[in-house]
Amino acid sequence: MDVLKKVPVREQDAKVRATNFEEVCLGYNKEEAMEEAARCINCKNAQCIKGCPVAINIPGFIEQVKNGNVEEAYKVIAESSALPAVCGRVCPQESQCEGKCIRGIKGEPVSIGKLERFVADSAREAGIVPEGAKEKKGKKKRERNSDIKEKTLQRWGMRLRFLRRCMKQAAFWYMEYRNSVYRKRTW
């Protein structure tokens, strides 16, 4: 195993994918995921967490994948992200978490998105359901109708002031144009 290169991801054959609408990328199986997770060096100051918009504990879930514990890895991801399967497929990891990966300085970064996708898909297949919130944060303070009306009036007031200013300028330039045209004509 070369630790500087990513474990290649399985894909559908071109002839097969030309006849269906399934995903082209098949993702990792358990052995491939564990091999890719073994490439992570568990940095003390993990830059990948700083690059992640939802601040997933990436070294924590990769450590669980490395040990083969998919359920614990899913729990670590579920602490921060409600949609790990979507993030593993859609999120631009190359410029975010993988872009900050220290392993990527020499060699290729760890395939964080593919590992996240593997964990989410494996959890779904195993029937693992994310836990609900342990404590309620309390009700959010609703805005009163008077506050909403006031903000709306402020917005419209700013728009009206802007329109009045534009109208004055337009009237000024129209008068300038009209005066210049009529001066040139001789009746």
C-alpha cells in the first residue's frame, strides 16, 4: 500500500452506465475504506476540521473507520452533520477539507468525502438511525408583527429615497437635454 496515493474508487463500466441512470461512482467497500482511513496521520492541529463548513470531527470518524467501527463513525459524523450521505457526494471536498489535509502536502490527501459517503451508506444499509437531540434548546424568540412592519417600512423608505434621488437626477438631465435641443432649433 502506497500511503502517498489515494485508494482508487470503484466505478461502473462505461458500457453498463450508458444503459442506466445509477451513480457512476460506486464508493468504497469496507476493506478499501479501512485502507484509505489508514492513510490519515491524525494531526494534533487538524486543518481538515477548519476547512469543513459544518466542522465535522474528521480525524475522529476516520479513526473509527480505520478500526472498522462504522456505527461509531456515524455517531461522530451525526454530531455535526444531519446529511452525511449528501455531503459525501456533493460537498466540494477538494477545496475544503481535503484541500486543507496535511497528507496532501506530500502526495494525495485522504479521501474524506468518499469515507463520509461510505459511512453514511453503510449506516443506512445496517439500519442505523441518528439519535435525536438530547436536550431542547428552548423556543426561538418570534418576531412581533410590529417589528416586521417596522423593518419593512424601513426597507421601503430606503427604496423610496433612492427612487426620489434617481427621479431628481433624471429630471435634471432631461431638462438639460431639452434646453440644449430647443436652443439649436431656429423656428
